[in-house]
Amino acid sequence: MKTILVTGGAGYIGSLTTIELLIANYEVVVLDNLSNSSPEALRRVQNISGEELAFYKADLLDRPALESIFKAHKFDAVIHFAGLKAVGESVQEPVRYYHNNVTGSLTLFSVMAEYEVRNIVFSSSATVYGDPDSVPVNEEASLRPTNPYGWTKLMIEQILRDQHVADPDWNAILLRYFNPVGAHPSGELGESPRGAPNNLMPYLAQVAVGRRPNLQIYGNDYDTPDGTGVRDYIHVSDLAKGHLAALRRLKQGGGVEAFNLGTGRGYSVMEMVKAFEKASGKEIPYNVVARRSGDIATSFADPTKAHRDLNWEAEKGLDEMCVDLWRWQSKYPEGLQ
Ligand code: NAD
Ligand code: UFG
């Protein structure tokens, strides 16, 4: 495994993973249509790592563009991050989500098959579990997404399973991320959402830096210790390293395997507010509003399988997640332009 195609490599998780790949001496080619990212991210990736990468501004749906990239490089594997990821938006615009994520992935897989690239790491999500029957959630739990975004992830997982049946030379690692947060420890690169953030931590950070007046907490009447929702927040640098562990696993073959990437520990919204106040030294004004439609009370991972088979484990704790997020947010209050 030497040359890797990273789709969506200009995005939040893709850019942080590309840093780790370059530091580990992989050759990286990034494909991104920049629909939710900036080329400045890739400039910073190169500055931080001290290495160069090749970049193509291209859309997954543009088959001729994909073919010319596969013609120009001999890839050993693909890490497939590219996709749309806003849950609420996917409910409003299901066709756009299915087309971009599923048709886009099908186009990619078809070009991979044509050029005999049969190893892939796919960005799946804990959202494939929907509302789990019990926590911690392991990989054997029922799969029943509750929104179109989640369905796109499950459909792509299934397509890769079927492809392996049709051609056993295909190997795929399906990484089911829990809640990625934080930023690169340098403070130079982090999440830079366009418009109002959908997720808790970027929203909290924008309140702390004065871009937004207050946080709205979506419900404090859940069946959790303090009534607010509980999630498994994982530092994005730990998550990035999980992709390198997945590439090592792919090298051994193994067909299609799913892994949870989480810490195994859940924190409530209130605990996150307190931790971020401590890290930033800022008070976070908040008010409690109605539950957000589609939210669940509690979700956190059983990460045992990733530890056992990928030899990977999250190392960074809550304080580091908050300190790194705050370093990035306070240095670049407007994110990447
Ligand atoms: P992101 O939006 O920052 O990155 C995705 C990148 O893909 C963006 O740079 C975007 O421009 C690009 N892209 C989208 N559609 C494309 C297309 N058709 N062609 C080419 N490029 C395209 O998101 P992220 O948080 O870095 O997420 C990366 C992956 O991880 C996504 O697949 C997402 O669904 C998945 N994931 C994210 C989370 C999370 O909370 N951030 C949780 C679970 C899974
Ligand atoms: N929350 C608030 N206020 C906000 C935003 C969120 O109270 O402004 C609460 C939510 O109700 C929830 C918790 O904070 O209890 C976390 O919400 P996020 O939106 O940050 O994360 P979710 O768990 O809802 O979903 C995220 C991604 C999904 C991904 C999933 C994986 O958005 O794409 O994690 O677990 F699939």
C-alpha cells in the first residue's frame, strides 16, 4: 500500500487523515469537488506535514474525470470520504443525497473495478444503527437508519458487501464513526462548517468565540443521568489514525469488515458544555428547547473489535478534544475562507 486516492480529502476528516497519511509516507491523491470545503485546507495539510500531495477538483459523479485520475495514477487503495452529511438536509432533499452519495459511490466503484483497484476504506457512520436497543453498540447490532443520510451509508455498505461476493478480490473496511470532534493540535486545521453548524461541538465553539449568541440544548427530558443526550465524542486525530490502521488491515485481505470507531465512553450535552467552558475559559450561554426531531437519548460505541483486529484505540480524552477545538476556533473564528 503506497499510493492512496482520498475522495473528500479537502473536508474535515479527510484533511486530517491526509496529514497522517503523508506523515506515514503514503503518496496521496485527493479528489474533491469543494462543495463543502476549501482548497486552503489542502495548502495547510501540506504545510503541517511538510509533504506534497496531488489534488484534482472533480466530482464523484463525473465518470470521465474519475477515469482520467485513475489513468494518471496507479492506486493501491481508496479512502472514500466524499459525500453529503447533514442529516436534516437529507430529510429535506433525499434525492440529492441518494444521488450524490449512492450514485457517486457507484460511479467510483465502477471506475475502481475498471482499473482493478479493489481495496477501499469507507466512511460509514454510527447513524446506521438508528436508535440502538442497548449500549454500548457493537457491530452486530441491528442496522436501521432513521433518515436518508443514514440509508445512503447503509446502502453503500451493502453495495461493497455484494461486490465482494461477486469478486472476492475486493476488500472493504467499513468504518462506523461515532461523533468526530476537535481539530489538529496545531490549531491550523479543523471543522469549518458552511452556514450555521448542525452539530453540537462546532456550534458550542462558535458561541464561545462570539459568532452566535447562545447554544440551544435540544431537550433535557431524556432518560439519561442529566436529561440531555449522550454521545461518544472522538478526537478527529484519533479517527484519522483509525484509517491508517484500516489500510494495514486491508493489506491482509479479509473481505468486507465493519468497525466502530469511538472511545466507548458517552458524555451528555451538559457535560460537553462544562468541558468546553473549562477549555475555553468562556461562559457558554444556553437555553433548553424542544427535542430535535430524529434525535435519540444515548449512543456510544463498543470499540472492542477495532482494538482487537485493527490494533487501534482512541487515545485522546475529552479535555484534549475541547482544548484543540478551542485553539483552532479562537485562532480562526471564521474558519477557512
Ligand atoms: P466534509 O463535508 O467536511 O467532507 C466531505 C468532503 O466531500 C467535502 O470536502 C466535500 O466537498 C466533498 N464532496 C461531497 N460530495 C462530493 C462529490 N460528489 N464529489 C467530490 N467531492 C464531494 O465532511 P466530514 O465531516 O469530513 O465527513 C467525511 C465523511 O465521513 C462523510 O462521508 C461523512 O458522511 C462521514 N461521517 C462524518 C461524520 C461527522 O460527524 N463529521 C460522522 C460519521 C460519518
Ligand atoms: N445538540 C444540541 N444542540 C445543538 C446541536 C446538538 O443540544 O445545537 C445535541 C443533540 O440533541 C445530541 C448531541 O447534541 O444530543 C449531539 O448532536 P450532534 O448533532 O453533534 O450529533 P448527532 O449524534 O446527532 O449526529 C452526528 C452526525 C451524524 C453521525 C452521528 C454518528 O451529525 O452524521 O453523529 O453518531 F451519523
